[in-house]
Amino acid sequence: MSTRTSARSMALKFVLLVGVLSFFADFTYEGARSVIGPYLAVLGAGAFAVGIITGFGELVGYGLRLVSGRLSDRTRKFWPITIGGYVLQMSVVPLLAFVRSWQMAAVLIVLERAGKATRNPPRDVMLSHAASEIGYGWAFGMHEALDQFGAVVGPLAVAAVLAFHHGGYRLAFAALAIPALVTLVLVVVARLLYPRPEDMESHPPDVRTEGLPRIFWIYLAGAALVAAGFADFPLIAFHFETAATVSVATIPILYAVAMGVGGLASLLFGRTFDHVGIRVLVPLTAITALFAPLVFLGGSWAAFVGATLWGIGIGVHESIMPAVVALMVPVDRRASAYGLFTASYGVAWFLGSAAIGGLYLVSTGTVVAFCLVAELAAIPFLVWVAHRFQPRQVRHGTGPGA
């Protein structure tokens, strides 16, 4: 076997291992998140509180990545930081079974997001090293597909618990301790088998800048607008229950469908990105923006289609968007860039979620208008980047992103 083939094989196995790890992680926390909205409602929280809690959770979940990313670049301790994040995240989910107030549930929801914030930037950097050997879109797409598959199985498992034990939210959260434990075992296995993932990247992208290139900031602005207009699923689930659009037991099933479609979308569009570049994001952003009128204004069938489009959006956000960042910035600034990118994304998501939660008290029509305006406003930024982004030309003083 040639050295090149061996490197590609090692990179592929690493991506698949991290993907399986993410499968069980998503099984755990997405299973919980599929019913967080209704659970908070049962505990006494209102629509505005749900919007604030989930939005603040996303703020923490993305904002802390700025710290985690910089710490990872400074210390180069990618695995210890990643493992610490997984330990925190997987520990708090089963504890939701024991809370007696929505305020205590809110604390655990935010801590779960903090754990994800801690582990994502260093993990994404390790994935990017393997991605350089097999294709950035394909690597992040495969990882996201496995990740989303876990996000299908988890909500379905929760739905099964609720179907056979009416109102059995506590039992569902307790059962999620099993995939949480499997996740922690797998992250240790991955650390033992691949102690230095950076050794897999033999040909890093030719990016030469003192800091982060201008094109990165333009891209970040577009991504922030996408995040602001993308309603979090707990609020969508809250609407489904309070408006009686679908039955309570059907809500996690819709979430599972959304996650499954998102996984397939990440594979398909990740491979497409490797062939056609960032311009694939332009039509995808326009199409997935239609989730808002479907889920907030339609009936049960519209809710299904809207949840599907929402899932496609999540798959694209979690695969293509980080793949682009890896190609835009110097290798030694990747963790910081991922942290900054996702922190800004999270701030925008928090502000958008808070606005959507407040507007929901006015009318669902105003919610839809806000989501559509924010999503479509991102398109000019993405078009600008698509016309100017050539990975090998993003250099100090010469390329279009300088």
C-alpha cells in the first residue's frame, strides 16, 4: 500500500470513528433536546422563557467556543479539552430526569451547551487534519451524517418511551444515560488510537495571512444572519404542542425526521461543495428559509415539510459551513477561527431566538416575517464570498480575501 493510500485510509478511519462517537453523543443530547420545549412547558415555562432558555443555551454553546478555540490553539491540548467537554455534556443530560422546576432544567440545558462548546473547536480542528486527505466537504459531511443519524435514533427512542409511558419525560431522560456512557468510552478509545491527528495532514491549504482574512469576516456576517433567522427546534416544538399542530408523541418523530434528512443533506451537499465550492450555499439558504411559514403557519403536513427543510438547514450549517472555515484560515489559527466563527454564530442565534420568542407573543406571522428577512438578507454576503473565494488565492496581499 502506498504512503498516500495509507494516509487516506487512516484519515477515513479517524473520521468514521469520530462520527460513531458523535452518533452516540447526538443520540444522548438530541434525544433530550427533542422534548425540551414540551418538558419546559410541563414544568411551567412560557413561550418567552423557552425562547430565552434555548437561545441563551445556544449563546453559551457557541460563545464559549471562542475561549475553547483560543485555548486549543495556545496550548495545542486538543484531546484533553475535547474529552473535558464530552464529560460535562454527557453527565448533565440524564440529570434532567430529577429536576422539579423549569429553572433547574434551564441550568442543566445551559451546562449541556457549555460542554458542547468546550469540545467542538478542538474536535473540528482534528477532523480538518483528516479532511485534508479525503476532501473537506466529504469528511465533514460523513461526520455530520453519522452525527445526524444519532439525532434520529435518540428522538425516536424518546418518542417510544413517551408512547408507552404517557408523560414519561423523566424516564426518557434517565434512559439516555446509556448512550452517554458509550460516548465517554469511545472518546477515550479515539484518544488512544489517534493521539496526534495533526500528523495526518500532509498538504495543508496554502493560506498566508497575519490574521484572519477579510473574506472570513464577510462570510461570518452572512452566517450570522442565517443563524438569527433559524428558529431553534424547542420553540418550534413548543408551537406544535400549544397550537395542537401535531400530537405530543409525534413531535420527537418530526425531530428525528429532520435530523435524518439533515444527515443525508450533509453527505450530498458536502460532496457537492468539494466539486462546486461555496456557491452551493446560496440556493440552499433560500430554500431552507421556507421552513418558517410551513412550521408556524401550516397544519400537520406543512409541519412535516417545514421540519424537513429545517433539518436540511441544520445539516448544511453543521457540515459545509465548518468545511469552508478550514480552507479560509491558516492552519495554526484554525481552532481560534472555529471558536470565533461559532461564537458569533451563537450570539446571532441567541439574539434571533430571543426575538422570535418575543415576536411569538405578538403573532406567528411576525415570527415568519422575521425569519424570512434574516435568512434572505444573508444571501448577498454568500454571493459575494462565492464570487471571490478561491482557497489557494486567499493570501496576504495577493488574493481576493486579503
